[in-house]
Amino acid sequence: MKVKMSNVKPYQDYVKDQLFICKKSKVEFIPPNNFTKIGIALNVKDGIAPLNGLRHPIEGDTNGWYIWAGEDFSYSEDFFVPLHVEHLETWCPEIIKFLGLPPGWRFLKDENYEDVWYDASLLMI
């Protein structure tokens, strides 16, 4: 799915949505810095559903988020590419609202369904 720049709101405008999801889930709000990187699969740009995300612990200039589309996940070294959070507005703005969830959390989203849940295995090294 391609997003026209005129339809894109500034990243800061998503904070209210991020806070709402964290409050609803009763978790601490830990948003990523705009200049940190996520790992994102190229298939996210293809409009494939569902959209999936998981957050590992924050490390270096990465914020722990890995995002992919579809049912299939790959362990291939080139499945995820680095992307600064600030560029998600043009890649996949509908997932930005989940990015305030802390490490150890996951989300799943398609056109008619959204879910977030805790997965302790994401915090194990």
C-alpha cells in the first residue's frame, strides 16, 4: 500500500493513539525515538495482511521492533531491513499506534481485527 504524503500526519500526532493502546493494555508507555531503527520486511509495502510486530529489548540504535506482513515469517538474514521510525509514515502508518508498547509485546492487525499481547520469550536472550 502506498501512502500519499498529503495524507500522512507527523509522527508526533500518533502519540495519543500509542498512549491509548498502552493504557488499555495496562503497560508502561515506551515509545521509540524517531531516529532509532526497526527491522521491517519489504512485504509490508505490498498491502499483505495481517501486519505483525514484536518488540525485543532495546539495544544500541535499534528500538527492538520487528514488523512483517502476512502469515509467513522468515529467519533469512535479508528478510528484515533497517528503517528509521520516522519513515514508517510513508511505509505503513497504521502500525505506528502500536509502537509505544514496551519490549516483550506483540501486535497483529488486519482490516477488521487488532490484538496486542505479552510474550515473555521476546525478553529472553
